[in-house]
Amino acid sequence: MNIKVNGNDQKIDREYTVRELLDVLNVKMKEYVTVQLNDEILSRDDFDKIIVKDGDTVEFLYYMGGGSR
């Protein structure tokens, strides 16, 4: 199966839930990541329910806070 992850082509051996994909791809700081699947931001509550399929586009997003001077 072929998916796109953060703009890069990625081969995976089968369909995974979003939560499984986070583990398979060794995503860092899983507790802070926001996942976008095919241009839709996902709720963390749905990570165990949503399946990543062939041709999907996945983005792992991290929001960084800025400081003030």
C-alpha cells in the first residue's frame, strides 16, 4: 500500500488505524501530535476507529507556542 506522509511517499504493508500508524511510523511525541487525514483534522477520540487506506494523505502536525519579548 502507498500513502503520503508529511509530503513523502510511504509504503505500508496493510491498512492501519491512525493509532497503529503512529506506532508503526515511530511518530515522536504522540501525545502532542495532531493528525490530518486527507485534509481533515481528526479527533484523538477517533484514532482507534479511523483506518488509513491505500492512497491516503497523512500529515502529523505539531503546534508550537511562541513567546513574547
